[in-house]
Amino acid sequence: MQHLVAELLNGKRRSVAKLISMIENDHPDKRQLLTEIYAHTGRAYVIGITGAPGSGKSSLVDNLLYKIRSENLTVGVIAVDPTSPFTGGAILGDRIRMQDHALDPGIFVRSMGTRGSLGGLSRSTREAIHVLDAFGKDLVIVETVGVGQSEVDIVKTADTTLVVLTPAGGDGVQTIKAGIMEIADVFALNKSDLPNADRAAAEIKIMLDMNKEDCWKPPIVQTVSIKNENIDQLWEALKKHRHYMEGSGRLLEARRKRVARELTEQVEYLVKNRIWEQVKEKIDLETLINAITLREKDPYSASLELLDKTHVTE
Amino acid sequence: MQHLVAELLNGKRRSVAKLISMIENDHPDKRQLLTEIYAHTGRAYVIGITGAPGSGKSSLVDNLLYKIRSENLTVGVIAVDPTSPFTGGAILGDRIRMQDHALDPGIFVRSMGTRGSLGGLSRSTREAIHVLDAFGKDLVIVETVGVGQSEVDIVKTADTTLVVLTPAGGDGVQTIKAGIMEIADVFALNKSDLPNADRAAAEIKIMLDMNKEDCWKPPIVQTVSIKNENIDQLWEALKKHRHYMEGSGRLLEARRKRVARELTEQVEYLVKNRIWEQVKEKIDLETLINAITLREKDPYSASLELLDKTHVTE
């Protein structure tokens, strides 16, 4: 499997697809491969994009890809759908649209769904970013469907986060939940040709003025993705945030936090596996679960007793 | 704190609010209290309700509360918003509406937001259900905003799951993701006074016919919550599923699975805490994180080395 890493570093597209599949399927060689890949990462700039379904997020990504390519930057796109258990599934229409770029060797697009737990998906996303980073992409775009907590977690892997809102149907107010306000570095108010767009933009601005006491004020760019309107401004806003992050030293700080999160994830993942191996060897879980179901025992003291029989001492 | 459990079992409302707050805040006495409470649980029937924002989910719950109370059943409602970091925050309008029932002693309503991780929220929800169950509520309704994976995880705590869809704007197809199809026991197609409602119902039916090879065929009830239309049918469908679950022995099976999940959560929660206590004592995490950020080390081998220094052996 070592040749896969060599192929990746030599720019072979096939190896990227192969490696991301191995990550998704928790292939036994995955850890070893990621260990080798990691030393070649840290160069790509990661942009996270999130927004409610129907906000036109994917066509914005599409528009941005043209801008990015016009500056001769290469880009990897990871489209994450936390509600889909299928890889490569995601949203059919979006993926078809993205195929405009399929023949451009400077773009690599990959969809990821949840195969197991959610924690698993943010871990896989992080690992897939490492693959695209080591592959040499200048930028990695992580696009997630929706604005739930799971999407917030996934977007935390990004250096710059773009939140896409629309003025439609009071949507503005409804989707700007606290979690979203905190993660947004740039807002795109898409579908800004709708009548109440200016009011929605003003509303967002008021919320931002209330909430953020930061050196960076997230700009609100009023885009119309299907008409390609204000995409230049959006791209400039994203670049401006990047310069701010790099210039202020915040980028390094943010990346340290991500490393801490990744290390935590890895440790907890390893520990969990080891614990269950030990537990399965020593304890008749079926009988224990039955006893708890019948209220003869409770899960709180049972879990303590269970741990006493493993090597995880206090 | 022991008196709190006594108060709970004696039907004191104040103790319910207090206990759920302690659960949310991870109070040090929480485990002990839950251990005592657990023996008094297992009687309440749990109904999970999920659907996209704007689907009219909350007014359906509202309508159902009148039905439930007309049968002299008592009910606890936990409204979970995974995107909100605030307790009691949730969606303002919904909560205000729910206050119609605030003076009815047979109803207890509580909002929960995410205070920490998502895993934490599904754990807190499960624990809050135990509290309401021991409090003596016949039914517990868990309502979650949205249809993401996080909501799916939360709804897995339910005996019967109602998924609320609407015919509006191709929404039907968009929100019926694989995860949702699997968890739905009953569908409410709300806003069924919209012109394309019948077509949407037919579409859902086709998807169900393709996907489910089960003894239980999830019924699709076309409701109009704001006009109180077909709420009787919806309530009957929910009761019918309950009878099916109880009669077929599936309820016990489902509850065993939930116990297994809760036990797993508890064990992993304890293990994580113990590990980080040990790690913090023995390892200079800051230096390690810096080294990984600078690519001098990688998180994969670092996490293995880190575990070697704890008591979690292989």
C-alpha cells in the first residue's frame, strides 16, 4: 500500500480516490498511510461552506471554482452530506452540476456521506483534507449540507468559513442560530435579487453588531449565484479573510486548535476500540443488557463495574 | 440531593426542572441521582418527532397534546434544538405557543439545547427522558428541530418515531434522506391543503414501497396542523404503531438496543474522562500539539505514544 502515498505525492488522481475510500471504509492500513501523508500537509488553505438546503450553496461553490481556476489555483472539493449514509451519493443535482469541472485536472471533487457515527464523519473529512493537501491542492473546499451542529463540527476543520443564507421566507432569522454566527467569517446572502434581500442583509448586520466583539467583522456579500452576480466580491471577501488570518497570526492559532482536536479524536478513537476489545473478552454483555432492560441493574453503576474489569484504572 | 429523587417520585414539578438542569450542566451528583432514578423508569412510552424547520412540527405537537390530554394521559415534552447552545432557548415562537399548555399539570414542557458536544446532547436527552419517566408521565414526546444526523441520533431514543414532511417546494423529495426513511414509523404530511399534497404523498409511498421490507408499513397521514385537520387519524396511527410494537415483541427488542446504546455511551464517557485525567498529569500536551502543528510529529503516531503512557493497555 506504500505505493499509494508515492502516487499521491506524484499527483496521480486515482490514488486520491483510493485513499479517501480507504479512509471512509476504515481500512486497516489507514493509520499507517495517514502517518506517512501527514508530513506532506499544512500547505493547503481550507475553506468551509455551509448553508441550508436550497440556499444555492452548491452553485455558489460552482461559481467560486471558476474564479479560483482563473487565478491558476488548484482546488479539491469535499461535499459532505451528514444525512446520507452513502458515499458519492449526496445530492444528485448538485453532483451532476459539479461535473462541469470534472474534466479540469486542477479540480478534484469528492462526496462523502456518513458511514457510521457523526464523529466518524468529521474525522473522515479531516483525513480527506490531509489527502488533498498532500496531493498538492492550493485550496480545499469543504461544503456541507445544512446548518445543524454536525455541519458546524465539520466546518470547524476550515481556515475560513463561508455561511450561505437567503432572504427567502424569514429564513434569514431562522437559520442564523448562535452556532452559525460564531463560525461565520464571511456571509453570502444568496438569491439577493429577491425583494426583501436588503432588509435581510440589514438584519444579519444588526445581529453581527450585537454578537461579535472581534477585530474581524464578517462581511455580508449579496450574491445571485444563478446570475453569477457579486461572485468577484465574494471571492475577494474570502481572500481578505485569509490575509487577515495569515497576517494576524490567527491562522497558526486556529490550526493549533485543529491539531488539538484531531489528537483528541485519535486518542479517544483508539481508547474506545481497546476498551470494547477487552470488554467483549471478559464480560457477557447480553446478560448485562438484559438485566438493565429489566431494571435489575442501571447503566450508570453497570458501566463503572464494567470498567473495573478492564485495564482502564482510575 | 437525595431529597430531589424523593420529590420527583412524589410528583413535585420543581424537582423535574432541577434534575434536568443538573443533567445539562453535568452536575457532579448527576450519576448518583440517575442511578437512583433508573429503577423507577421503563413505564413511559416515548414518541420522537422530527421534521425540517417550518414543517409545522411544533403545532402538530400542540394538536397532539390536546388529543393526549383528552384521553387523560399525562405527557412530558422535550424540545431539542441541536443548533442552539442555550437551554430553554430553542425557537421562540414555538415555545410561546407551547405555553397554552403551561398551566395544565398533566403536561411538562422543557427545551434543551446543545451545551457541549452533540454526543452530549443525545445523552442528556436520554437522561431527561428517564427523569420524566420516573416522574410518572405516561408519554414522553421528544421533538427535534431538523432532519440531520444529529436529530436522527436523538430520535433513536424513541419507541415510535413520527417524521413530519411538507409538500412545499419539492421539499418532500429533498428531506426524505435515507436516514429518515429508516427511522420513520409514521409520516405526517403536514400542510396537506397545499395543491401538490397528494402527489407528494404518492411519492413518499413509492419510496416506502421500495425501501421497507418490514411487517410494519409506515402510514402517511395528511395533516393540516393549523386547521387541526386529521389530527385524530395521526394520533390513531401513532397508537396503532405502539400496539404493533407491544404486540409483536418489538418494543422489548428496541428497548434492549437502547439500553445497549446507553451503556456504550456511559462506558465511553467514563473512559474518556479517565484518559484525559491521566494524560494531563503525565504529558505536556502543549508541546506535543505544537510539534504536530509544525509537522515534526503526526497525530496518528502521537496518539499511540500518548496512550502507551496511560493505563489503557492493549
